[in-house]
Amino acid sequence: MQFAYDEPTERLRARLTTFLDEHVYPAEPVYASQTAERDDEWTTPPVVARLRSAAREAGLWNLFLPGEDGAGLTNLQYAPLAELTGRSPALAPAALNCAAPDTGNMELLSIFATAVQRAEWLDPLLDGRIRSAFAMTEPDVASSDARNIATTIRRDGDEYVISGRKWFITGALNPDCRLLIVLGVTDPDGAPHRRHSMVLVPRDTLGVEIRRGLHVFGYTDGTKGGHAEIVFDGARVPAGNLLGEEHGGFAMAQARLGPGRIHHCMRLIGMAERALDLMCRRALARTAFGRPVADQGVVREWIAESRVRIEQLRLLVLKTAWLMDTVGNQGAHTEIQAIKIATPSTVEWILDKAIQVHGAAGVSQDFPLAHLWASARTLRLADGPDEVHKRSLARRELARFTG
Amino acid sequence: MQFAYDEPTERLRARLTTFLDEHVYPAEPVYASQTAERDDEWTTPPVVARLRSAAREAGLWNLFLPGEDGAGLTNLQYAPLAELTGRSPALAPAALNCAAPDTGNMELLSIFATAVQRAEWLDPLLDGRIRSAFAMTEPDVASSDARNIATTIRRDGDEYVISGRKWFITGALNPDCRLLIVLGVTDPDGAPHRRHSMVLVPRDTLGVEIRRGLHVFGYTDGTKGGHAEIVFDGARVPAGNLLGEEHGGFAMAQARLGPGRIHHCMRLIGMAERALDLMCRRALARTAFGRPVADQGVVREWIAESRVRIEQLRLLVLKTAWLMDTVGNQGAHTEIQAIKIATPSTVEWILDKAIQVHGAAGVSQDFPLAHLWASARTLRLADGPDEVHKRSLARRELARFTG
Amino acid sequence: MQFAYDEPTERLRARLTTFLDEHVYPAEPVYASQTAERDDEWTTPPVVARLRSAAREAGLWNLFLPGEDGAGLTNLQYAPLAELTGRSPALAPAALNCAAPDTGNMELLSIFATAVQRAEWLDPLLDGRIRSAFAMTEPDVASSDARNIATTIRRDGDEYVISGRKWFITGALNPDCRLLIVLGVTDPDGAPHRRHSMVLVPRDTLGVEIRRGLHVFGYTDGTKGGHAEIVFDGARVPAGNLLGEEHGGFAMAQARLGPGRIHHCMRLIGMAERALDLMCRRALARTAFGRPVADQGVVREWIAESRVRIEQLRLLVLKTAWLMDTVGNQGAHTEIQAIKIATPSTVEWILDKAIQVHGAAGVSQDFPLAHLWASARTLRLADGPDEVHKRSLARRELARFTG
Amino acid sequence: MQFAYDEPTERLRARLTTFLDEHVYPAEPVYASQTAERDDEWTTPPVVARLRSAAREAGLWNLFLPGEDGAGLTNLQYAPLAELTGRSPALAPAALNCAAPDTGNMELLSIFATAVQRAEWLDPLLDGRIRSAFAMTEPDVASSDARNIATTIRRDGDEYVISGRKWFITGALNPDCRLLIVLGVTDPDGAPHRRHSMVLVPRDTLGVEIRRGLHVFGYTDGTKGGHAEIVFDGARVPAGNLLGEEHGGFAMAQARLGPGRIHHCMRLIGMAERALDLMCRRALARTAFGRPVADQGVVREWIAESRVRIEQLRLLVLKTAWLMDTVGNQGAHTEIQAIKIATPSTVEWILDKAIQVHGAAGVSQDFPLAHLWASARTLRLADGPDEVHKRSLARRELARFTG
């Protein structure tokens, strides 16, 4: 057992830290003003494109992707880099072409796409020329269980016909989003885990209607393409647009989740570090009732608790990444649930305290804290509410005693 | 000691409940769609005007205001009515002409305004023809202590000249807002509590610049006129616009707080009751993993805790109202702090659980919960962060032992 | 609605406060040293007998008991007196002949006892000459549901024969304890609520074996007669020892609970007030890192939160007492559950903070805090764990929407 | 970075697990009955001696001690073994000669003792023939800061004369305890960190009065020698009994803390694992309201949260052990504070939930949970209350921004 990052990781962390300092943080105010001045709610401010070029030049591109298509890092090596991108979550992940949901989609394509599919979708995604979305969650069912998915993908001759309603499809409103990876039922009579398939659906397909953007605590998240409600009304794609094995969609969706959880959680930890920085700086800068806020015992308690909780979270997520690298998704099952249970709620707590130290400014657009909070809070629901994961983890724990 | 509402209160509660059922709840979807279709972020949807007429006809108008200018209710009588309006906080308070910050402003005017001031400002406010704002909070100081206010109100001949920056001035962006009651320093050398005055400033005064709306977790609160940042750059008003005693502004601001706290807290309790209703209904309506969500132990725990906490909060606020009626603001000092400490954070907890039961829908615009949450969370900061009130309450508690 | 105690209550509160100051608090160190020097773990130190005489002289005797047998107070009138006795819970309730479980037993006897039973048991209990215990809880079943009780009470000619095992029977180890009121099954085939009866069992009955005292976080609670495990091995009592209606024991046990909850909760509130006093005094008396502990922000937070929570609890319990007086046990059902859910856990929190302020001394025998904590913690389990009451309260809340 | 234990650690873990299964768990009921039957509150039941022989034979002896005097393990290697001993904390640490406070004392002697001191004290301690205590904490000062220590150690010719009062001196009441390592002031005018020395004081020295045992939530902890209050009234020892450098006692006490924290925290984690086992088993074995307790959502939530928190704690403590091995006590300063802040309070939470699942049995002597809880709770105060450590950790965190 040892707790130091390996040399390639340290090298990339240093490079990425420099990149954040030199390019990303200075771009944040630019991004804010460009965001306010956009004509279209759903577009990404132009400064992001500039950052993407810079990241590419700096050799900080597609770091998330293992294997030959990407940077070839292990989960354990990428995790601390994902954390760093979380310090500026609106800019850094996009700058490095490491933003969800494109990351998970590129992973799927990298593993399952045919040569034709790779050329049409994976290459431009890896190249950052287009964006994509992943259409799984549905409004009318408990989204925590992929088996509940009701959208149908019916084979009709050389085509698949897709009918159903999806929502909270992140990124789909972005004009650069060209591809929807859609999960739906291809075999209603199959075993629960062998009913679904994934198909590649160009966003401009006839019968695909993007209805509206869902808000998250008042935020549209328009700069990353929003969270769309999409109706598929008999939309047709060629049979060749099937991704991977027919009826194997459930397992593919599960596999996509593992690394995604690591990324989400590490970015949340980066957000927590950013919030702790802001909390300390504000506490040192402000005076109330004759003393710096940083001298107040309650604020010190928050700062200490934040540090102690962050350290524990990071170790748990890193161990999970290591397990995924060494024993695979299945072997890391409990830990993948554990980081989902622990991270969003803990980071939400830290963000809440950072907001409180900032006073009214903390809930406003003048600091990133309120928006980060909304993201963390929403992750307590994404991929199923925390309670579902706790129940499942408890079942495994109890199973130790029932044989 | 007895815990039943008196007969006039019960009569008004019944009447208001009917009004909510017949007019307000049915207007909510209308309001939502009118809000989405507005051209101007800062205007109130027209359905509110219709509700105001109906409320007036129903004898539900200006209930908040004691004395002859209003309905003549005590704090204890009005409190349960304020709670009911909190069940639909975007509509009901406005419909009854009982919405902050107009309520506090009308109270101030009712007590301190000259006949001329009454005719110009109080009468149209009581009549619901105009709206107003209260300009106290400043961005650069701890707003929890009115003595920190830095905006200057300098006497210059027959005029007052106002210079300074205010923010989070709720309602000021509404086109119907005509009056700003501004708190500022008139005597920089006076004792800390005898430095400030209030002046009545028409919103269209030269030198008053309304810069922007501050957001609250992504919400602009545009339908109630937003939360404005306002710069006073040598704005001039006639000397006759002084409200009340010169240099007496601090005490007036404090006096305004007491009933305001009662109103805020009772509305929050109404919001909590609404959230608990929604939580129960959703839990009964949804099925997950083969059972109604309402059968899940964790959800039952949330429902029970919500009920137990609401009951305690309500009694505390009602007792505070009774104290204000019987021994006055000063005698109720500890309790006025206690309700500020207890109510927003508890209601925030209940709203969080209601959101969790709703899944992703809970954070979206399809339910009122996320917006209510943002309001409750912000009230943990408004009028000073909870921590300030706790420190002060503890000081009094400790003083019992130091003589 | 009004929140002042009535005149008789205020008069008794003043009298009891004087009694505490003049007799009870000065007796505490005497009690501690007598306790340490006892030969028998299960006896009450002699100072208690002295206090009982003094209380009787002061007209502070049997205050808990409504009707002609007792002081004739309502629940609402007695509740604040019970709170005051909670400030010195080892001494004051016993001094006033208002200690559990005798209180509940006297209530039962006052309502249901025959003339013979009254003469034999109620009179000496009211007179303070003997003590009693209530034998309901059993080790092998969920004690939260009286219907689970398994002990049998079989009619055999002119006798009842009792067989079963009870535990946590408070007071039964005290040599002055002469009476056990035993709940058991008399009609195994009856409806669930019509199966049980209560019989009066002299403690020295053949076949009654008091096995041992159960500990509570290391405390034996010997001075109040411990918490006994009792085996009934065919113990026989005359048929005339039946208390009340045959097969009506469940309803009688339920009825006994209501006032008992009020008493327990108010005493807990008195304990919390005592703890808050101790916390303030210690914080003012001690210096750490160059400042009085009372200046530390975290300690102030605890003090403020304690005050705010106590105020809410007290109002909730008082309202419950008022409901019991006005609409009866059934009408106050939800509130009786609510105070059970809210009070022990909140008071436990306050005691924990008071302990923390005292440092290591807080967990030791030099302050009453650790022992009070153990009592409060145990009340989260007594009469069924909190979770059972929450589930039940939630069911009622949900029933509002299911008709 | 990698998260597997090394081979020697795994080998010892296996051996120790076998030892627990074969010797320790079966000895627990024996220990309980021997404890109940002792004549002397302060003696260790004889079964412990038997376990010590077995441990020695099994090669599980003095594992805690690095270097040639002990097993030569690193902190990281010993930590998981300490965790395992925490599963039976009354027996296993003592069985392996790895129980506090002897462990810290042997460490001190191993580093600082002269040859004469080694022969007289270290050898019999390593051999398990005697026990020892560490006399640092004092009743009248904040024990969280060693600089507050007031006991004086005055040089008088060839002797040191010790005067002062200590308390919570664990183990000192055990008849086998022969040695007290006493920290006191030797140079009142020295710099704050250069005032204290340690001297070796035979327990039977004239002028050493062991006054009484302090209780911890009703427990005397008599089987491990209690927590003594000791008065030193001019007790004299030869000058040769100075341990280490004169006036260097503060640094020695600090150095002693580091590994002690690791041990304490890992044992607490072992206790938490034991509690989680018990919680699961009880939840599976009991039925309430027609369902196994293990099916209740709230219980599942507790089980899941317990697992998630334990995993985080363990990683944090292991990383701290690794830091101590690689960069030393100073480099691990923040982490040593962090584990003190995080571990006792988290384990206390887990124990509380395990108790709740056990019902009244959980607070009694029939399960180890209540006693374990009292230990965990007390560790929130030992070596200074958590709040002191949080304040200090926050200061370091803030220092990142003040230079």
C-alpha cells in the first residue's frame, strides 16, 4: 500500500495546474460576460473554443480515454486530473475534451463502434468538432433502474423505429450536438437485462423533437447544451446504427457508469477544493463585528471539517479507481456505489458552508458557488437517488451473513 | 395557556382557504405559462392583477396591517393567515397585497409618514396601484448590522443628496415599483444607533441607477421585481422626503424587522406544509422497485420528521407573535432571533427531502420545490447569517449567569 | 391562543422552585456520597426520605395525579411542574412522590382498582410507604407493540397463574417495591387488542424470581430500584387481583402511556435546562487558549441551538398536554407520538454538547451530565424505538391523501 | 499509488484473524462472567493471562513496537492489525501486549530509556509481567495543551520531588501497574515547549496517592485498571529516573501521540466493524411488524452509511500511517489531527445505530455496544476535545493563503 501518485500522473498534474493558472482561471470572467451576452441560451461562449486549442497544444486532450483512441491513462492516473478540472467545471472539462456526456459516449464508441460508426461519430468527437448526448433517463419511470426504460426501438426492415420520451438529456440543446445515443427496448419479452439496445440517432433525424430545457434550481445550464426533454415520435435510423450487440444495451449502460462515476466524483472533489479556497479567502478578507471572519470558531469548524471530509472522499474515489483498474467494474461494485453515496452529499455540505461564509454574494452569480451547489445537489439524484444506492449496498452487506 | 385560534382568526382562515382553493391554486399553471411568455423579465404576469381583484372582493386585503390603515389584526391573528399565503408564495401574498417588501414599507409609512407622504405613497400602496422597495443592504459590508451601512444621505439646502451602492433590493426592477425607501447615514459622527435616516426616493429620480438583478441560485425572481443592485450617484430628493425622525433610521429599521420576521417565518411554514403535501402525494403516486415510494422506511422517516418539525416551528412563531402583541418587540427579542435561527434551516431541510422524493423532477421547473428551496436557503442569509443571530442569542443566554 | 401559565400553575411553580433551591439542590451532594457508601446497590439513599417529608409539608405531593386522589391538576398544569422536577431527576420526582413508574401505576389504580385493591395498594403508594413496578416489556419480542406480549396469565380456579419473562422492569429491585402490575395474555384467541389483562402481583409471591439488574450504559440505576429481569414461573395470585376489565389490558396500557409521555418529556426538558445552565457556567468559568470558553464561536452556537430547541420542545409538549385535557388521549395521538420522537433525541443532543464543554469531567461522576445522557438516550428506545413512532406518524400523515 | 496490504501484513492479518476466532471470541463470555465475579473492581480477569500465553505462542506479541525491541513493523503494517484487535477491544489488545497505555510507554522507553531503566521497566513490560500508566492529564487545566500542565517536578539534590494532581490516568488502579510515567514542569521559566520533563515513578512511591477511579458513562473500566485520580504530594524519585532529556518532555509527549492516534483510530475502526456485524446479524434475526428488521429502509440506510463511512475512515488512517512512515510525525501533522477529528465521532455514530437496532438490549451489558460507545464518545475528548483539533487544523488551512 502506498499513497503517492506515480510519475506520469504527477507530470500531468503539474502541466494541468499550469494550464489552469495560465488559461482557465483568467478565462472565467470572459466566459461569464460572454454567457450573459449570448443571443442563444444553448450555445457555448466562444472562449471555450480558444481554450480547447490551447489544451490541445499543451498535450492535455482526451486524457479521460484509456487505450489507443485516447491518452492511455488508467482510471487511477486520470482521476486526479479529473479532480483538477473540477476546480473550474464550466470550462476545464470542456477545454480538455473531457466533459460529460461526451466522455461516456466516446468510451462506448471506442469499444463498440464499427469502422463506419467510428469514422462518422467517434473521430469528430475525439477531434472536438461535434458534441453528443446520451438519451437514457425518462420522465415517467424511476430512472434509477435501467430496466424500467420504456422507449421502444422497433426493427422495421432495414431500419429501427424509435418512440418514447426522454428528459434531462444533458447537452442535447447545444447546436453542436449532432449525435444522440438512445437506449430503448428492442425485445420486450427478453429477460430484464437483455431487453434493451443502443442506437445512434443523428439529432436532426425526422421524428426527433427537442421540446424544452429542464431547469436545475433555476439554472438552464445552457452553455453546456442544457438538459433536454426529447420526444421520439417514430424516428427512423438505418439498422446499421445499432451500437454493439442487440439487446445488450443494459450491460453497456452499466459499464458506461463506472468510469463516469469516478469522473463525476473527482470533479466534485475539485469543486470542493475550489470552494474551500474561496471560503478561506473570503473569511480572511472580510471583517464582521470587529474581527476577521476567519477568526470565528464556527467558520474554523467548517474549514476543518471540509478539509477532513475532502481527504476521506478523495482516498475513497482513488481506491475505487484502483479497483476498477485491477479487478474491474464488477469487483469495484460496492465502492462505485459508495462514492456515489458519499461524494455529492458531502460536497454539497462544503459548498453550503462556503456560500454561508460569502453571505448574500454566495447565492448570486458573482461567485460560482451557488451554481456548483446546484450541480452537486442534482447529483444526489442523477443515476438514481442516493437512497437506492444505499439500499443496494446494504443488501450486499447483509448478504455476508445470509450466505 | 391555550392553543386554539380565536374566532375571527378561524373565520379568516376558512375564507382564505376557500380563496386559495378557488382562485390561487387554479391560477398557478396560468402564472407559470404567462411567466415563460413574458417579454420583460421583471414584470408580474397579468393573472396576479385578476387575483388581486378577487381577493379584495373576498375581503382579504391588507390583512397584514394592524391599526386603521389595515385590517386591524394582531400579529397572532395575522400569523396563521400569512402561513396560508406561504402555500402559494409566488401568488397568494401578492394577491392579498401582503407581499414583502411592500408590507414592511406600508407599516413604516402607516406609522411615520406625514399627511403629504401618506397621500403620495401610502394610499396607492394600500390600494395596490404601485409597488415599492426597501434599500438597506449593501454589497461591501456585513449587512447583518445596520450600523455598518455606508450610503450617505447628506443635507444640502432643501434637499437630501444620496450616494452609495445597495444590492439585493427586492422588487426594485418591477416597472410598477415607484418608491424606494432608502436607509443611509445622515450623521456620521452620531452614536452608532443615531446615525441613519430614511428617505423616500422616487425610483425615477435622477442619479438612481438600477444596474442589474442579482440571481438567487439561478432564479432572477423577476416576477416579483428581482433583487436589484442600485447605485445612488448624488441622487437628490426634497427635504420633505425624510421619513420619520432624522437620525432615527436604525430604530425604525429594527422595528420593521419584527413583524417581517413573523411574516417570513409563517410563510416558510406554509411552504413546508405545501412541500409535505407534495411529498406525500408523490410518494403515494410513484412505484419503485415494486413498492409505492410511500412504503419506503426512509421516506416515512422524512414525512414524520417534517410533521414533527413543522409543529414545533409553528408554535414557536405563534408564541413570538403573541409576545410581540403583549410585551412588544423588545420583550420578544430572544424569540424573534429564535424563529430566524430555527425556521429557514428547518424548512430548507423539509424542502430538500420533498425534492429527493420527486427525483429529477424535484429540481426542475415542473414543481415549485426547487424555487421554494432557493428562497428558504437565502433566508438563512437575509437580515444577517444565522450564525450572527446565534451568537447574539447565546450572549443573552450567558448573561443570565454574569449578572 | 395564549401562552402564559395560569395562576395556580404559576403559584405552584414558584413554590416548587423554592423547594428545589432550599431542599433539593443542597441534597444532591449528600445523595451522591450516600449512594457511594450504600451496602446494597438497590436501595435509595436516606436523604430521599427526608426530602419526601419536606415536600409533603410544602404541599408538593402527588401533584401528578388528577382527580380527588391527587392534586387535581390538569395535564397542562402539571407539565411545567414535571419540567422543574427534571432539573434534579434523581431526587425531585421521588421527593414529590411523582416518580415513574409509581405515577403510572397510581393512575391505573386510581381509575380501575376495587375498594379492596385501593386499600391494599393505592393508599400506601399515595402515602409514599411502598413502591411499585410495571411489568410489561419482554426480552424476546419487539416491546414497541403491546400485542406482542407473550407472558401468559392463565385462570385456574380462583387464581391466576403467571408464566413468562420480563425485563427492564424499572424499580423492581428496590426493597421497598411491594407490587408488580403485570401485563400478560389471558385470552390467546381474542382479537389482538382484547387478549391481555393486568394483574396485581405482590413482589414476594412464590414463583416470582428477580434475576438481575440490567445496566444502562454502565449505570445500574440502583437508587431507583434498577431495571430488573424477572421470571414468572407459574406464580399464582387470587382472582381478585385482576385489575380492571379482563382482556382489557391493552387499552389500559395505552391509556397509561399518554400522561407518562408528557411527564417523561417535560422532565427531559428540565434536564436540558439544567444542562444548559451547567454548560453556560462552565463555559464562563474555564479558559482555554487564552480566552474564556464562553467566547468560542462553536460553544455559542451550541448554547443558542440548545435554547432554540428547548423552546420548541416545551411548546410542543405543552400543546400536547392541552390536547389531552381538551380532546383526550385519542385526539392527541399524533402529538403524543411527536413528543416521543422529538424530545429524547433533542435533549440527548443538548446533553452531548454540555458534556463536550465540560471536557473529561463531563463523562465522569463529578457532573450529572453523563448519567442524564444515558437516560435520554435510553428513552429513544423505551416504549418502542423512535423509528416505530415515526413510521406510525407517517402513516397517519399519508392517510390524509388516501381517504 | 496502490491499495493492497503487503505480504507480511496479509500473513499477520490471517494469523490474527485465526487467533481471534479460536481464542478471543470464545473467551468473551468467560471474561464477562469472571468480570462479574471479581472481588476487586480493578483486577483483570484471569482469562486474559491465558490469552496472553496463546498469543505469544502464536507469534502475535508486541506487534505494535517498531525496531528491534518489538516486531519491527511499520505503522502502515501494524495499523490493520490494530484494527483487528479493536474487534474485541477488552481482550485482544491486552492479549497481544498491545494495549494502551503500555504501548506508548514502551515506545517511550524503547527510545529514551537508559540501560538501567530498560532492565527495570522496559523488559518486564515487553515481557508482559507488569503494567504501566502515563500521568499527564490534569483536572484543573485544559488538557488539550500539554503546556498547561501544572504538576511540578523539582530537582532536590539527587532526587526529583513531584507535586500535583492528575486524573483520568488509565490503568493506574490495576494491581499489576508498577510504573507511572509522569509529565511535569521542571523549568517554569523555560520556553513553553521546554518546560516539562518525564520521570519514572514506581507506583508504590511514598507520596503517591491513588484517590479514586473516574467513571466513564457509568463504566469504571476496572478490568483495564480504571481511570485514576492521583495526587502527588512531594513524592520523591532518584534523579536517575528522569526519562530522556531534561525539559524535553513536551516534545516526547507529542511524539508519543502520533502512533497512539493511529492505534486508537484503527481499534475504533475495528469496533465499528464489529458493531456493523452485530447490527446486520440482529437485523436479520429479529422481526418487527411482520418483517425482518433488515428489510426496513431506515436500517438499510444505517448499514450502508456505516460501510461507506468505515471505508473512508480506514483509508484516511492508513494514509496517515504511511505518511508517518515516510515523512515522519511532523509531515503527517494535519492528517494526525484529521483522524482524531473524524474517527471517534464517526464510530460513535455507527455504534449509536447498532444500539438502536438492538433495542433496549443494546444499552445493556448483554451486548458490548454500549460500552464501546462510551469509549468512542470519550475519545472525542481525550487528548483535547475535537473542537481544539479542528481549530488548529483550520489555522493551517488558512495559512495557505496568508503566507
